[in-house]
Amino acid sequence: MSNLDRASGLFWLMLSVAVIVQSLRMGIGTPANPKIGFMPFGAATAMAILSLILLVRAAKRKERSEEVYPFSGLRVWRIAGFVVCLVLYIVLLPALGYIIATFLLMLALLALLKRPKWWVLVVFPGLSSIVSYYIFARVFKCPFPEGLLRF
């Protein structure tokens, strides 16, 4: 597993360095006055730190002699279901509106990941869609498609 960790750590480190360089070219500004490259710079810096941690841990670990298959145990139907849910969300968002479409997306994703109790399938998607709508639409004044609820 150590070779796979090294390869993925190097990949993410190189990608994060590329994003950091591009963020610096766009300008990052200051925390009080951020520019367009501020958020990508912060995310790429965090990704670089995490990939360095992965590389250090992979270097300390001894290599196992057995062969490891990276995609063994992969449940393709879950990945396909996840992609279908996201595509349906994009298609239904303008027609249904943010709150209803997000509720249905969260409901479907929870049902795909595990079989929770019925009240979890209602409470979590309901709270997450309403709270995220309130934060982004009311506090940050982000426009969302109205859809069926007209607000």
C-alpha cells in the first residue's frame, strides 16, 4: 500500500503546487481584503500539507510483500447512483427550486450510502436544505432558483 500512497501523495502535491502558483498569479490579497486567488490558495495549501503528511507516513511504513488491488471491493452501483443523483439535481434545480431539489438530493444520497431510520431520512435533509438556504440566500444574499415554492 505504501507505493500507492507515495504515488497519490506525489500527485496531490504536484496538483496543489500548480494551484498555489496560479493563485499567486491571480493575486491572493489579505484576509481583510481577499482577492480572487485567496480561496484556491488556502485550499491548495491545505491539500499540500495533507499530501506531505501522506508522503511522510508512506516513507516511514515498510513495504508489504503482498499485492494490493486499489479498486477491490469497489461498489460501482453506488458510484453510478451518486453520479445519477448529481445529474438529476442539476436538471431539477431550476424547476423545483433550491430547497426541494436539495432535500431530494440529500435524501437520495443518504439512502445510497446506508439504510438509515426513516426520521433521519426526513430530518437531516430537511434541516440541511433549510439551513443552507437561509445562510446563503438570506445572510450572503446569493440568488437561487425559485422553483415551486416561489421564495
